[in-house]
Amino acid sequence: MELTPQLSWYLALSAVLFTIGVVGVIVKRNVIAMFMCIELMLNAVNLTFVAFSSYFRDVSGQLFVFIVMTVAAAEAAVGLGIIIAIFRNRESLDVDEANILRL
Amino acid sequence: MDWNFVLSIILQFTAITVAFTVVLMIVAYTVLAERRVLAFIQGRLGPNRVGYGGVLQPFADLLKFILKEEIVPDKSTKFVYFLAPILAITTALMPLIVYPFGPTVRLPFLGDIALVIARFDVGLLYVLGITSVGVYGIALAGWSSNNKYSLMGGLRASAQLISYELSLGLSLIGVVLMSGTLDLSGIVEQQSAWYGMRWNIIFQPIGFIIYLISAIAETNRVPFDLPEAETELVAGFHTEYSALKFALFFMAEYVNMFTVSMLATTLFLGGWSGPFIQQLPWLGPFYFLGKIIFFLFLYIWIRGTLPRFRFDQLMNFGWKFLLPVAILNIILTATLALFGWI
Amino acid sequence: MSAILFILFAGLAIGCAVSMIVQRNPLYSAISLIGVFISLACIYVTLAAPFIAAVQVIVYAGAIMVLVVFVIMLLNVEEEERPAFRLRYLVPTAILFAALLAAEASFVIFTVQTSPYQQAHPSASANPSEVGLTASIGRGLFTQYLLPFEITSLLLLMAIVGAMTLARRASFLSPNVRVVPGAQVLTRQTVDPRAVGDATAIETDSTIEAERLLGLENAPHAKDRD
């Protein structure tokens, strides 16, 4: 089978993953699950960058992926800290119940 | 279909199967060796009834594990409960494929064969990645047993693992700075200079000590084995596992020991290098195995000698002492490499 | 062969992603997400980017998801219920957004597919891609992209300080208490993150008094004592 994957295949996969992430953020109630869907969206974008970088033989894409991963790690640490603080005060991880500023 | 390609895939699978089988056999006998050596340290004999001097003991243990009754806790989440030991043993066995067992040997019919299963550019990062994923086996086991001792043991063990992973990785950066490559085969080839004695431990003694301490903490061995000490937490994260699943965890711990010993010999003690390696390349695997057995003996020796750390002492040591020393080691090595002295 | 590998890993990634949003138990969602990350790492390897693949496993699957799994375990997050009235207006919204994104994506993909600048596959034997190797990434990171690298390290420092500040529990002024050995002391469970303070020791004469001072008089266990 001489069929090799084209660049558009990788872009299609990335689009599908991104769309699944968006649907997840809209539909899910648990704030940790929403956070995980955001990570999925970031990964879909990473896939696009790496695909372009590999097909066009340019290293900038992969360097940007490196930086995106670092930013995602920093965001995960601080975001989960915020989630724990919210949980401590409201005793619930439901975003539908977190609809007023007062506890 | 390209038949050369299919043949190479079949060869790879065979090599992997052989390697896994050999490692599991060595691990089974390591368990026996540990019991005997520990017994001699403590002034008694170990198991010596089954077979001559106890050499058939591992098979007796295996039979016992297979025939024991499987008790599954009622309220545990079944899928995660069954997934955890599988994850543990898989991530313990996977790093084996990147280690070079010997130099390139010339076989009569097959030409030159490099004695390594898979050689790629980022071998060391692959090993570190698999070690990072190995945390899940323990954390999920502790959580899914629905038992507060297991949960505490699992969380403590995972916290210990992720803390010492940092100093493990950082201690290896000195070696990578010196060798200029992340490829394990390349690192070992550079250590076969000076008649096979240009080992990295001469140039990186601090890195070696940090690596050794972090490796003992990574594999949950004494003196860092509070998460699974019997006097503390019943049996830690594998309290609720019985029979074959417990055997998988048990084997996973010893395979982990084997893997970190392999990494230590590859990076610091020269892997397959040794005297007369250029003239007799088939001595390579024997040197490799000999050095690994030395490390395993060192593990058992330390187990018989030292008391264990309390958990907060363990975490303090890892974060406040080992991590800064590892960073200082990197700075020192980088400075010396910049001036061309290493 | 590379097409088979791509379809295999892409199927795995999409399957795990769908499983992640369908599962109600957040721990199963987390495990599915780890599956997505590992299949993406395999795709990066087929794209001749081994360094990014290894870093993906180490950072995403090995560090970020460990953090998420710890949080799920410690907060003991329950399964999520899906009341029907909520889904009734959310699912059409989600489908609408998905359709919009799919339309945009197909436009881009069509443009890329029919573009005259077709490139060879990264692991093609004629012109293999050398940019994924560690040397090339290191060269780019420390020469041309040095400023983003330094800014990223500053960002990580900010994240560390931020996480430490958020995780700090007690206030700076400790309550005016004194510990007398032998008197009745009632401390809160420190494993429970719902505790809004440290284990504060209070000196009283009786357990009931201590519970009242700590505000635990309406706790479930207080009612079934006489």
C-alpha cells in the first residue's frame, strides 16, 4: 500500500479533536472535566503545529509546541489550585451552582 | 508487501519476547537471591528446601500465586482495579528495549548485528517518559481499592515517586552534557574508549550518587519504602490485591529495580564496555549482566543494613537537599564543558 | 504502512476523546485523556518528531495528568448527573458550534489539499525530515528563539509562586490558643480539604464545648451522641 498520509489528514484529525473539546466544554458540568477538555483543545492545536512543521521542514512549529506545552503545564498548576480553592469554599465542583459571587 | 520489512518486524518481536522472558527469569531469581542474601545478613539461612539450595523456589512461588484465591473488594471500581497492575508491569518492562546489550557483533550468516532492540535518537527521554507514566499504576491501585490504608499508601508512594523523578532526571543531564547525545547506544560507545574503561562515573561522581539515591527512592526500596512498609500501612497500595494481581505488582517492583540498575550501568558504569572489549566483542553482554548483578546486590545489601525514613524526612531530603545538589552538579558540569575540560 | 499506523493512532485518539466527554466519572475521563495524549505522542513519532513525542509523554501524560488525577482523588469528585432540561438546550448549541468549526476546518483542509505547494511526507526516503531531532530543536531554541525560552521560564516561575500562594491554608494571624497536654483536644481531619484551617488545638473541659468552639456542633457525628 503506497498510500502515505497527506498533510490534510493530520489537519482533519486535529479539527475533529478540537471540535470534540469544544463540545465537551459546552456540555460538561464538572469543572475538572471542562479543564480536561481545554487541554484536549490545546493538544489538537499542538498536532497542527507539529504536522505543519514536519511537512514543511521548519523547526519553528515544534519550538512553538514546546512553549505551548510549558504554558499548559503552568496553567494546569494554577488552574487546579484555583479549582481546589473554589471547592474549599463552595463544597461543590458544579459550574451551574457557581452562578453568583457570594458563596 | 515488502518481505524484508515483515522479516524485520518479526525479528523485533522475537527479540522483545526473548528480552522480556530473560528479564522476568532474572527477576524471579532476584527475589530468591534477595531472600537468601538478606537471610545471611541477618544471620540465618534463607529458603533452601525447594530444589538444591532453593533454586526452584521461584517456581514454587509462582504456583502459589496462580492457585491462590482471588479476592476482589466489593465496592472497588472494577475497571481501574484491574487496570492498575497491568499499567504497573507494562511501564516497568517497556524501557528495556532501548538498552544496548553488547557492541556490534559479527555473526557468521547474518552479518553485523547491533545488540540492541531499538535504537532511536531520544532513548533517554523515552526511559524518563515511561518512568513518569509509571506513577499511575500505584496511584490508581491505591484509589480503586476503596480502603483508606491503600489510598494513603498510594498517595504517599506517588508523591514520593514524582518528587524523586526530578532529581533522577536532573542527575542524568550531566552525563548527557558530557556525551552530547540522548541516544543510549551512543553514550555507551563513548565509554568504550581508554581500553573500555572510560566510564562516566570517573567524571560524574556526584551525579552517580544522586542518581543512586533517587533510583532507590523511585523503586520504593528501603530506606525509602514507607509507602509499602508492613508495620505502617498494612501493605500500602497493594493491600487489597491478591494472587496473580499482587504477583504482578511484586514483579513490577523488581523489574523496576532491574531497569534502574540497567540505566545506572549504561550511563555511569559503561554498559557493555570493559577490558578487552575490542578484541572479544561477545564479552559485552557478560560485562553488562555482571554490572547489573552488582547493582542488584547493592540494593539488597542496603535493604539489610539501613532503617527507613519517615515520610516527611523523605520529602524534605528529596526537595531540599537532592534537588539543589543535582542542579549544582549540572551547573558545574556545564561550566567545565564550556571550558572544554570535560 | 504509514497510512495504517496513522489510521490506527488517529482512531485511538478520537475514540479516547469521545470516551472522555461521554464518561460521567471524572476519573475515567482522566484515564481516557491520558490515552489521547499517548496516541498523539505516537502520531508525533510517525511525523518524525521524536523529541516532541517524548516531551508530550513526560509533560502531559506524566505530570499534568498526574496532577489532575491527584486532585480528583483528593477531592473525591463524584459522578456527574445530567439533568435532561439542561441537555435539551445545550446539545443543539454544541452541535451548532461543532458544525461551524467543521465547516471552517473543511475549508482549510480543502485549500491545503489542493494547494500547489505539496510537500513530501516527513519520513519519505528521499528527503527525510531532520527537524524533529533533538539537535535541531536545541539549535533553534537557544539561538533564534532564545527570548521566548527565557520568557517561558519566567512564566513557570510565576506559576510556581501562584500555585504556592493559592495552596496556602491558614491566615497569617494564628488564633489565640494554647495547648495544654491532658486537656480535651479535638482536631479536624487534615486529609479533608474542606477543612478551612489547620489542626487548631483548643483547650476546653469537654468535647461538647470543643465542638461548639470549632463550629462542628451540627456535624453528623455530633447528633448521635448523648
